[in-house]
Amino acid sequence: MRGVHRAGWAAVVTAIALVATACGGGGGGDGERADIVSASWGDPQSALEPGDSNESQGIRVLDMAFRGLRRYDPGTGETKDQLAESIRTTDGRTFTVTLKDGWTFSNGEPVTSRSFVDAWNYAADLRNTQKNAGYFASIVGYDALHPTSGEPTATAMSGLAVKDPRTFTVTLKEPNPRWPQILGQHPFLPLPRTFFTDHAGWLARPVGNGPYTVDSYAKGTVMKLRRWDGYPGADKAQNGGIDLKVYTDNNTAYTDLLAGNLDLVDDISGQQLKKVREDLGDRYLTRPALIIQTLGFPMYDARWNGPGMEKVRKGISMAIDRDEITRQIFRGTRTPAKDWTSPALGVRGGYSDDVCGEACAYDPVEAKRLVAEGGGLPGGRMTITSNTDAGSHREWMEAVCNSVNNALGQGPVCVIDPVGTFAEFRDRVEGHQVPGPFRSSWQGDYPYIQEFLEPLFHTDGPVNDSGFSDGRFDRLVEAARAEPDTDRATALFLDAEKVLAERMPAIPLWYQNGGVGFSERLSNVTLNQFGAPVYEQIEVG
């Protein structure tokens, strides 16, 4: 039934994980090996199940511990086959997937067709309450396994069929020639049999098929990943492992880096960005990433989604001085947003710098007029919610509120609601427990406009946290999804994005660069197109 939940991952691991400290850098902090990299991190919201992780902290671990059918090149973002030997279709609707031979999980179990099919069915099954179930909604039989009401009437999706240990087929409800592009995303990862036969044990120490194995995890302290020497892929780990150390204050992480107690920090606060070049020189790297930060509105709340409120939402957007905020707080590592995607897509990928238009331009006079014309702020007040354990979120929230207050000229009508941890913040967002606009950062999984629109704003989008629903938007996205010609599909997605400009369910704030600072012990440190370190390429010594 819909309300059934398994025991939380934290409860499982707390009972059995080794307690680890969050200090000590150079050799991993535990006296084990000199080639261990220590890096800053935050506790993930959910267990490391591919079907249930949908935020950056958990995803980066999945990216180290697992490999799927396809993978996005860390340098270019290009989609390349990994475990897939081939993915063939004659009609864009039924796909035959053939696996490469020789791949195993770290426990020695072969990776087979069943490893994928069982994992996908588990993620899609309503009874398993997986956040990423919607990623499978296009497959025939999903509705029987994940009905919008009532109980499931099936135990598996009829559109998935195992043909032999290395071959399976996928049948979609509608043609989607670009469907294989999404298969580098983590919900489509395989799972070993132990996930199903000893679920609690697997949650305590996940078993994957990537370059690293999970050695231990103590919530609130550290996750230890160690190189798997038996990994059959070409992208083998060039270090002995990664200690992901939990920090609730990124200023503390940066201080530990400078003191030699930490090797790598990839979330440097605005306060520290002022002097990062002086402190680190060429040991600080930055590159444009497939990341946008927005303010999402609770469109499920009638106070924010009533008649005329699109004018209020647009007015709030025009009251935000993005240029000043990105310059003063982020020191050029953010760029004011002009649409709902990312410039890292390029024009070919669907980026356009004129979609949002005047709605993303600072105009306090017009902002005040629109808010008044739309009926004013609900209750005369707005509250912005975000976690404050990383990303200079408190600083920019305060700056946004100051900008809104100055523009509207009505006193302190904008206030902030700081949440201590990322996990608690995500629980509030998913539980519809935010009073107003909330931070909604999105990191695209592959460089195409669809990845920034469909998951977040389609009525059935798997991460549609705002509850936005618009028939025109949905129809345009669905037409684009089925369009075999990429140029025509992109044009349809751009038309859908114009609906967002009219409705403003989320305010584009800024595009984000990835950034990382690292110690003198490390070399070959790079950032992928998501702005995250490519951990397996890092060398020590």
C-alpha cells in the first residue's frame, strides 16, 4: 500500500557501522593507506538505492559504486555505452539491449539482464515507495505496477522481458527515439540478488559494480569507499579510495583543507571565495556545469497558485538583483539565469538566453506594480526556505530577501526559513511543508533541454516538487519526446519552456559553475559536466 515504508537506512547503519571521526586528512585519517583521498560531503537524504536517491550527495556515491548501461563522459557529457554492448530499435518504441560479457558485482555475482530488469521493476513498484519511480513511467506496464490510485495489479512491468542472461527488451508506451540517452542516469542502474534477499544487510553496506566498494558508513561522520581491484571497466580508480567526511558547515571544511586535515572541498562558500585564489592558487578549479538554481513555488498551495498569482511570481522574479548577488556573494562563480536550463547545454542542446526575457531582469518599479496588480503577496509576506549547511545558502537567501524588500518598499515582507541540514530540508519539500518559495537546485544528468524540463515541470515528473501542472506544457513535452528529428524536438521543448516563462512556477536565479579546492597531495583533479570531482581519476602523491 502507498503508506508502507521500510526501516530507514540511518537506523540500519547506525546499529552496525564503525564510528569514524571527521578529522584528519592526509592519509585518510585512519592510519590505513597513504593513497586515500579525504573529501567534504553531506549525509544523503535517503538510502543509496538507485530508485530512491535523487539528490547530489547520494548520487555522487552511486556514481562511484555503480556502473550502468551507459555513462556520460566526464569531460564532454557525451553519452557512451558502458555495460551495454548495443541498444537497438527499428521503431523507436521497442529496444533490444545486449550486455557486454565479463561484468560482475564486487561480490562476484555476474551482472545479467535480470540485474537490470529486477532493479527497474523494484524502483517502479508503488509498494516500494521509491522517489525515482517516475523515471520508468514511459515503459509499458508501469501503470499496473504504479497506479495513480488503488493497489498495484502486477508484480512487474509487462514492457520488460528477459531474453537470455545478456539480452533484454524494453517496450515503451509511445515512440521515443532518444530514450537510450537517459540510460546513464542512476535510476537505471543494476542491482545484485543480495539487494532482494538481504535488503537490510545491503542497505548497511551496498554492493555495486563500480570502481569503488562501500567499506563503511557512520551517519554524520564519514563514508569510506575503497578501490575495487577487480573492477572490469576501463575507468579504474587511480587512488586507494575516498573518505567522504560529513560537514554541516562548508567554512569548517575549507579551514580543514588549509590546515592539511582534508584533501578536497567542492563546496566553497561565498565568504571563502573572496580569497580562494590567494590561498590555493592553481589548486582551485572551476568550470561551467549543468546546474541551475531556482526558487520553486508551492503550486499545490492555492495561495500561491490562484488567479493573478502568475503576476506576483513574475514580480518577485523582477525584484531580485541577480547581477549584484552573483557578483558580491559568489565572486563570478554564478551567472544570472535567463532561462530554466544551463548555458553548458549549448544552443545545440537547447539553451536559449532569451526565454525568460524581462521576467529575469531586475526592474524594481515593474516588480512592485506586478505584485500589486496580481493581488499582493499571500498574507502580505513571503518566506524563503533552504538548507544552510552548504552553498552559502543563508547569505544568498538574505540577499534575495533584501532585494525583494527594497524593491517592494513595504518593509520586511520577505524573510528566510533556514533549515539546518540538507536531508531535513528535502524532507520538508517532499512533504509539502514549506510556507512559500524554496530553493530548487537542479543538476542535469545529460546535456539536453529535456533533462531540465520534463523531470521538474511535467505533471508526472519524478522530481516535480512544486506540483506544477499545465496541459499545454505537458502536450509540448510529450510531442517533443516522440519527435524523431532532434532539431524539431528541441524547438518543441523551447515552446514548452515559454510556458514556464508565462506561468513562472519557479524563478530562475543563476547558473552555477562547479568548483573544487584541493591539497598539495593530489594531482589530476578535474570536474565533470555536473560540477562534481571525477573521483576515480584523482591521484595521490
